[in-house]
Amino acid sequence: MWKSGSINVLLITLLFGSGNSLRMERGFAVGRTDVTKHCDMPKACDVDGFTDWFKVGHYCVKYFNTSANFTDAEFSCMKIVPGGHLVSVHNENDNEHLFCIVKNMNSNDTRVWLGGYRLFQTGKFRWIDGSYWDYKKWVSGEPNYNTTEEECVEMYWKKNDEWNDAHCKDGKNYFCAFKLNAV
């Protein structure tokens, strides 16, 4: 039986291309010096083998400072960890933690893939991990419903950790995530 996350991956693959350039970068450490003020970094994930990831809500997440299109980023996450996907965001606190990670890990890069996408030009957004779309934080005027070219969700943190719909083929850094009880 197919899980909803598997179906979403199949749909994304069909819609946005194939995952043919998987790349990963490692090397940053949890607890890195805070380069910003008023930013509370989340705690380290307490799952063996993933202590360089962060605990954000019910997920362990990691920021990858590697540019990839939406599909390649998703396939990279799936390859890294069983049950891994681009991150879904379910509340303001989790969104703020992700924002804080980006500011601390790469304050020069302004845009990061999240795991959201628009389903078949319906105007309805979904999370690629199959979880419920129960939170959103769009930049004013977004998403652009009058375009069929901006189907994937990015955090555009120079706009105060808000989101934008963007071209899925564009290369951006990204967050991978897995549920704490999945590994």
C-alpha cells in the first residue's frame, strides 16, 4: 500500500523533473556560535547518528548549504535518512526555529526550500511528507495564484521568516527533516 508521502514524491517527480544531481554537504556543528541577536537555536536532535541535526517540534531537521532544485532536494532528503523529506512547518515556533538555523548557518543566503508545493494549479498547497497543511506564513501578496510557474514553497527570511512561492527548478539551499519516532 502506498503512503501519502510516497504518492506526493511521485507527483513531485512527475511535475518538476527527476532527481539526477544529488549532493550533500556536512560539516557544521550543532551549537555553533550565534551570529544574530534575539534568536534561540533549537536543541540538538537526540537520535543516535543524527546529533548534528536539530529538534524542531516533532522533527529532527538539518540545513543543507547546497543548492538544489526542489525535486533534487527532496530526493536528497529521502536518500539521507529513512522517512526523510523536505521540512514541513506546523506552527510559528517551528518556523522561528528554522529561521534561526538559517541565520546562524548561512546569513548570506536568503532563500531556503521548505517541503510545500501547490497541487496541480489548484491553489491548494500540500506538504511533501503528507502531513496536514495547518500553518502558513506568506509574504504579503504571496502566493502568486496567477502564475503556473511558481509551485514550490521557500522561506524567504529577509522578509522576516515569511514564505514565497517560487520556481521549483531554481536552486536553493534546503532543510531535510524526519519525524522523531521514524528512525
